[in-house]
Amino acid sequence: MRVALDTNILAYAEGLGDAARCQVARGLIERVPAESIFLPAQTLGELYRVLTSKKGQKNSQAREVILAWADAFEVLDSSWLAFQSALDLTVDHQFQIWDALILAVAAEHRCRYLLTEDLQHGFTWRGVSILNPFSRVDHPALKSLLG
């Protein structure tokens, strides 16, 4: 089962945010098999921005963090087709363009789930279901994914 992670999951795993969310994010990454986790390239760009602007890391430090994530999990590139699909999501579902691109890339690369707190929990598009691991409403797929 292929699972894409959104930027907020990565940021929490890096210690940005409240302790409870950081713990949940780290737990997810530990419990989901590494070969099942995929990172849309957009998420790494956004994480770099968060690390340098909100966490105050130097560019060189943030680069090392990004490269470590890319070493640990497969990175999914964006395509023009994914960007076109993202534009459709912005029009049809009022998504923000960068969130839409992450979802479109996940779909293009056959991910089954996108873990994020930024989109509608339970929403499914082109075979990708949005799961919010911080939601108080448990989703059966999330329980199954985490065992």
C-alpha cells in the first residue's frame, strides 16, 4: 500500500508544533513500513521553507534535513499532467494549488492514501483517500494502515 505524506506530517516529525502532534507524526513514520511511504517533492520544498523560516535553521542545516528525508523515502516528482490536475482541483473543489499538487502527484504515482491535516478527512480523489491522523474521528483505513 502506497502512502504519501504531506508537509505537516514531516514538519511535526521535525519537532515543529505541539508535542502531541509531533508524537503522532513520529509514530506514524515509525509504524508505516518505509517501503510504503512516498514524499511528493513539493512537500520537501515546503518543509525546507518551514525549517528556515519558522525553525530558524540555516540553509545548510535545512538542506541536510531534506536530503535525509529523500534518502529515507522515495521522492515523487511533479509533472505537467499533475499540475493540470491540481488546477482542476482548485476549480472543482476549491483546494489551494500546492495542496492540490501534492494530491495530484500522489494520485499520479498510485498512492492509496495521503496523510495530512490540511485537506478534508475521508475525501477520495482518483483513488487517493485523505486521512488526517490527528482527527478525533478514526478512519478504518488509518487503523488498518497502522496495524
